[in-house]
Amino acid sequence: MPDFTESITVDAPPDRLYALVSDLPRMGEWSPECTRVTWTAGTTSAVAGARFIGHNRAGAIRWFTQGEVLEASPGRRFSFRIHFGPVPIALWTYEFTPTATGCELSESWTDHRPAILRPAFRWLFGNRRHRNQSGIHKTLQALKSTAESTT
């Protein structure tokens, strides 16, 4: 069960939104925290099992995460898990539901950090729930703007 989910209605088809979201190297265009993504191990696209490095920033703090695409179902669902070294961090999921005029796009975050490490992560990176709620909202708004401007 996700810790937080937000949805937005977009006047663009699910396949267009999926193409944007699954193009992870572009995530820095929409996310207020992820500045860029680079594929690793010869990966060039988002398929199940693809691995990547996320480059992130919150204020003066910068860090890298390791990710793996778990599900890549065009126009329906896209998910990936994030680790910080050996520590599991989160599961991110995007769902695309067709509507009469386009698509409902949902973004979910599930916290996978070990409970014992959460105080240290909070001290370093702040309140993840609050930061991710705000970040998801901004990311969805930016994705909507991009998708609708290319209609």
C-alpha cells in the first residue's frame, strides 16, 4: 500500500504520458528533487530490470540513488524501486487510466526505508512524506503541462 498517491487529469492519451514518465533521463525536467537520471550497464530504455542512477538535490544536499525498473507496461503502469547503496528507500509507481478526454495520471510513493534508519534520513533529508507530497504535486503539474503542450 502506498504511503502517498496523487492523481491529475491530463488532456493527453495514456501512451503519450507513459512515454514521458518512462523516459527517465528526462525526469529532471519535471521533478523538483531529481535533477537527472542516467542509465547503467548498457541500458538505453525503460524495460523491466533496467538499472539507473538518480541524481538528486534538496537545497544544498546532493546525493545519488540506484534504481531498477520493476514494471514497464506502456500506457498502463510504470514502477521502479530506489536504493541508497544497500539500503532500500522507496517504490515509485505511475498509473495511466484512460478518460473521455485523455488520461488520469497517478503517482505513488511507498516508503521502504528501514524504520531504524528513518531518524537519520530525516535529519539529513528532512520529512520525506511532506517533501514527496509536494514533489509529486509539482511533478504531476509539470508532466501535465508538457503532455498538453505537445497535443
